[in-house]
Amino acid sequence: MAEIVILGAGPTGISAAYHLEKKGFYDYKIFEKEPNIGGLCRSIRQDGFTFDFTGHLLHINDEYFRQFLQETINFEDFNNINRRSFVYSENTFTKYPYQINLHGLPTATIAQCLAGFIKRKKIRKKNKSFYDWVIENFGSGFAKYFFVPYQEKIFSYDIKKLSATWTGRFVPQTSLIEMINGALKDNETKIGYNSNFIYPKQGGINFWVNKIAEKIKNRVHTNFCVEKVDLVNKIVHFTNGEQENFKHLITTIPLDHLLNNLKEDSTTTLYRSANNLLCNSVINFNIGLKGNVSDKHWIYYPEKQYPFYRVGFWHNFSQLMAPEGHSSLYGEFSFLNKSNKYQNLILKKSLNHAYKLFEINTKDIVTQKVITIKHAYVIYNHWRDKHVPEILNILKTYNVNSIGRYGAWKYSSMQEAILDGKKVVDQIII
Ligand SMILES: Cc1cc2nc3c(=O)[nH]c(=O)nc-3n(C[C@H](O)[C@H](O)[C@H](O)COP(=O)(O)OP(=O)(O)OC[C@H]3O[C@@H](n4cnc5c(N)ncnc54)[C@H](O)[C@@H]3O)c2cc1C
């Protein structure tokens, strides 16, 4: 029996453990199903290349997060990087974000984007969709050329059914003057939460989580996969036959798994909800090759002809991500249907497009790695907005806090994962 049990050793679970110990509290146990910690912040080493589970870049927008990093890492182990990211459409590279970097696009596109922005109107209705939000904030031109095709690709979901509650700091807003400036000339202004970031000099993003975990005294119990959670008797059962009683449970495993794995007599309304929680999956393909494939950090692809929504370049985050004289790239495409039978076909098409776009001679390819991220982007539909807060509140009545990106079923960053771990500890240990 441990007073507090933590499920999952991704950044949120590790942060909860760190903050418990910071308060001098050691009567807790942390369990993780994989052999290694890190969750989505794991890294794979293959043939001298390091690949993360797609680009994982540390953005610092919060004062406590900065202070936490000062306590846990040495900033000298990280590169401090200013974003070089682009959008590729109509055979043109424009800087990201699209809305303030129209320069270089066909005149008709620029005219439609600016006119649409000027003519945009407030949409007066309850439960606005993400599409309504785009039309209201950016107008029909930006919707047509960037937001609609790009967001439908990343979410694999009809954006007229997507709610707008997640947009917050993820979609940078701007002014007409800034848009016109960016349409007339190359714009040096950088906006958005990801204009600057830090990234480990070596070891990929997993280096970062490992540095935090090094500060924790209690061991992480790896290879412990949750099989059932008995809310009433407060017991977690694991697939290896072990079990653990708890007084408080901090769970960071995906909420749909948790609900599906509740012991039947716990509460029926809760586990019936699991099937309504929607989340897409991402296929992340990685290529390590001879020579330098690009000097950019990443590129967004809104157009339908490209199956991927983004391609990025590991060696530009840190030169140690690839052996000397080599470079590496990653691409991402998403799908909603859990068993998408066309995945292999889409992957093949994606690789062929990547070879063409970046003039890759297949003879120069040293290694390739395909990673499936089963839970990637939570779908913010109106069902989620209404019911997830209710579900989380019901769980709290059993002393269960379901937190983190997938525990709270939300769109959030590594910074937020650390803050979520701190917040729950501050609530439990007063
Ligand atoms: C495509 C993509 C790109 C991203 N890029 C960025 C970025 O650039 N910058 C950024 O800040 N954030 C980024 N993120 C978000 C970031 O990955 C998450 O915010 C962060 O990993 C959330 O941490 P977590 O601990 O809540 O979840 P996770 O990292 O998913 O950790 C949950 C842990 O629970 C474990 N677990 C699951 N099921 C069980 C079970 N049954 N039993 C026991 N353990 C279990 C898992 O193995 C995992 O270790 C990105 C996310 C995605 C999907």
C-alpha cells in the first residue's frame, strides 16, 4: 500500500513524483507500462541517428516552468534556438505563420486572404466550431488556403465539428497592418508560442525527462501495465499479476484506457463514456541519410496532394542527432480510424513525396524508422467539451486525479505536463 500511486512515467507522472519529493513526501509509488520512462518524450537511437516521437521542442512561456528547469537541468546542455519554420503551398515557401507571411504567394491568394480578413464578421451562435472561429478571426481567404486544409490534415476530422476551445495560445492572432507588411515584403516579425525553444544538445528529448528523473529518489516501477482499476476498493491491478492499494491515485494514462479498465462494479456511467472520447493517431516516419537534406527546422504542408502535414529536420535541433556528414528528417501524418487499412499505402506515398521534395537519392539513405503514436491529438468536439470535465470531477470523488495530455484528454505541451504534475501535488499535499 502506498498513500499515493502514480500511473505513467511520462513528463506529467515524473513531475508529480518530483513535486511530491520536493515537499518531503516519499510514501508514493510510480508505475509505467514501458521498460523506459519518458512517455511521448522518449527517443530512439538507430544506426548513429536519434529520433524522437516526432519533433518535441521545449517552449518556455511560464515563470514557474523556467524556475523548474533551473532546478532540474543545466541550460548549457541545451541549444537555444530561434525557429526557422515555413509553410509550403502553391510551390512556394512562406515563413510560418502563414497569416503574417503572405509575401511570395500568387497575387490572387494574397488578395483573397486580405479581403477576407477585412470583411470578416462576428459569428453570433452558441457552441462555435473551429471553422466558425477561423472565419470570425481570419476570414474566408486564410480559411481556404491554410487553416481548413491544414487543420483537417492534422486532426483527420471535419473542422466544422471541431470545437474552438483549444485554440488559445496555439493559433497566433495578429493585425491587418502586420498582415499587409508580411504581404509586401519578407517579414522578420516572429509570433506564436513556438518562435523560440530549447532542445538537448545530445540524446534527443528523452535526455530532458531523464535529467528530471535523476532528481527523484523513489524508483519508477517499469513494465507495470495497468489492467484494472477498482475505484471502490482503491486497488490498481497490473497485467503482471501485481496489485497496489492507494489512498490517492494520480493517473496520467490515457483517459479512454482508464475508463475501459475500471472494475465493472466501480461505476457504470463512467466506463460507458470511454467510446465517445476521440483521439487521432500519428504515423511518424524518420529518415537518416548522407549529406545535408535541409537547413530548416520544420515545414507545414496544408495541401491535400501531400499526405503529411509536417516535415522536420532533427539535425537542425542538434547536430548530434545525426553522425557527422549526415542529416535526418521526420514526417507526420494522422488518421482517426484506429485500424486504418490504408496506412501502409499512405506511408509509401509520403516517403515518395519526401524523396522528391528533398531530392533524396535512395542510395544515400542510411536508416529509416517508422513510429506509431497511438494517442496523438485529442479531438475537441462538443461532446468532449461538455463531458470530460464531468468525468474528471466524478473521478475526483474517488480520490482519483486524471491529469496530463491524455489523462485530462486535452491538447497540451511538455511545459503544461510539468505544471499539471505540480498542481495536483499542491492540491493533495497541502
Ligand atoms: C505529434 C506530437 C508532437 C508534440 N510536440 C510537442 C512539442 O514540440 N513541444 C511540447 O511541449 N509538447 C509536444 N507534444 C506534447 C507532449 O508530448 C505531451 O504534452 C507530453 O508528452 C504529455 O506528457 P504525459 O506524461 O501527460 O503523457 P505521456 O507522455 O503520454 O505519458 C503517459 C505515460 O503513461 C504510460 N502508460 C500508458 N498506458 C499505461 C498503462 N496501461 N499502464 C501503465 N502506464 C501506462 C505511457 O507509457 C507513458 O509513459 C507533442 C505531442 C504529439 C502527439
